[in-house]
Amino acid sequence: MKIPLTKILDLYKVMILTRLAEEKHEALFHQKRLPVYTHLSLGQEAAGVGVSGLLKKDDYLFGTHRGMPEYLGKGMKLKNIFAEYGGRTTGLSKGKGGLHLCDAENGLLGLVGSLGSDFPFAVGVGISIRNRGTDQVVVKYFGEGTAEQADFHPCMNMMSLWKLPVIFACVNNRFTEYHPYRETTSTEHIGPRGAGYGIAWKTVEDGNDLVAVCEAMTEAIERARSGGGPTLIEFMTYRIAPHHTGDPCVYRKKEEVEIWKQKDPIQRCKAYLMKSGVLSEEMDKKIYQEAESEMEEAIQHLEKSPYPDPDEALKGVYA
Ligand SMILES: Cc1ncc(C[n+]2csc(CCOP(=O)(O)OP(=O)(O)O)c2C)c(N)n1
Ligand SMILES: [Mg+2]
């Protein structure tokens, strides 16, 4: 399934914005200008951007705590994300959600604090799509550690039984908080679990290849839209970043991280686009400049926006 080069170029731009925005987020956190601490997606941007970048605006996504790539890929605006992280009135949830982003306009129905508790939400949205008879799809994106949560299993069963337009997309970044994943996960791969439930599945061994991610997602999206039912896809990658700001990463060797830095998805995508003749060094420079100015605008928007009045605290608690 060939993905148009123009689409790959668009998503390459999103990967760059993600990288710059996350690095800036971390710097702002240390300067006490952005109080929400970070879970960076450094090194695994291709999986996140590719998972959401081919969805339509009215498709749904449940993302992760390491979510900048999939949120920007789905069409969320950086300035809205920063304003929410900063707890400002101009944020998506008027500053009350913080890390837990919600952007209904772009199909993001919320990020849960208890990992995996949104597997059933995704299945519920799948039932809603089926009942309304639209061709929308819902993607639930999660880490391999989250795949060990109990709700994963009944949800796999139900979405298969009812042939729902749900895609479970797993980013296997080889770490679950402070553990290499094989200390907490009994199998090498999450993908083959699809077979146990009669669900189409795939493990993309090179989840740092944006094109491979997009090809796998295209297949799954087409299956879901055409009534072919759910898919489980796993993308193998590596979490170059610490689990969160301040994690000393004593559970892995520095040499291993260095090896993975050589597989940087952004540099690889750049090489692919240049070889394909749709990107030049000059264009690349411009892409970085545009991303920098979008980020500067987002920071200015954040810092100009007011904090909510304390009286707002109990408003909007119930819908
Ligand atoms: C139910 C639950 N248990 C534990 C946590 C704490 N926690 C936050 S992130 C994380 C790691 C999850 O690993 P994975 O799903 O592989 O995602 P990754 O952090 O690698 O992106 C954990 C255990 C939580 N938020 N919810
Ligand atoms: Mg993980």
C-alpha cells in the first residue's frame, strides 16, 4: 500500500514539531514556566505520528501519557496543548485537565490517569459508530506495559465478536516505567495476541520507519472503515527518553541508548524524503524555522493567558 510522498512529508513536519516542542516543554518545566512534568517520546515519534496522522478529523483517538506525537498528528494545536499543560483558562479543559488532554473537536475524548481504563471506552465508541452507521474508526494507542492491564482482554474479545471499527495500536518501546519490558511482559510481542481473539494482527518490527507505520495503519483503517472489523498492531521501537523528567534510568546501559540514537526516525525519514526528491536541505531548514515559530507562538499564548479564578474549580465537574 503506497503512501503518497506528500503525506509522508506532512507527517515528517509533525515529527519535527513534536521533537522541538517536547525539548522545549522539558526546558520550560525546569524553568518553572510549565508545571506539568514530561514523558517525552524522543526516538519513538514515527509510531505516534503515523498512528494518528492518517485518521480523519471525525475519527477518534485515545492516546498516551507520552502523547505529543499522536496528538499533533491528529490535528491538535500546540498552543492549545501548552495552554492546558500550563493550567490556563485558554487550555482545552480551561486548565483543569493538565496532562490529561481532551479535545472533542479533534476526536480526542480524554486521557485517563489509570492506564488501560480507556480500553472499554474505545470499544464503547466502536459500538456507537456501529449504531450510528458512519464509516468512522477509533484508535486506542497504548504502551506494551498497558497491554498487561486486565481490561485489554475482554475488550479484545468484544471488539472481535461484534466486528467493531476499533484499532488497538501498541507502541512497544521496550520499557514499562522503570523496567525493561521482558521483566513484566511474558511474551516477546503483543501483536500475536490478536490471533487468540480472531483479530487481524501485525507486529511492525521497524516502528522507527514512518512509512512502514503508515502502511500498517492504512491497512487497519481500511479494514475498519469497510466493515472488516478490528485490528491489533504493535510497533517495535525504543524509548530513548527517560520514563519522565528526573528518572535517572539506572535500569539500562548508556551504550544501548546510543545505539538507538542512530536509528532516529526523524533522520531516517529525512534521508528517505531526500532520496525520493521531495525534500532539499533548504526546505528542511525552512521546516525547522516554521516549527520554531509555531512553538514560540504557543509559548507566548501560554504566558499571556490567565490562570482560572478559584471559583471556577467546581464548575464543569458534571456534564
Ligand atoms: C493502572 C496504572 N498503573 C500504573 C501507572 C503508573 N504508570 C504511569 S506510566 C507507566 C508505564 C507504562 O508503560 P507502557 O504502557 O509501556 O508505556 P510507556 O511509559 O512505555 O510509554 C506506569 C506504570 C498508571 N498510570 N496507571
Ligand atoms: Mg512501554
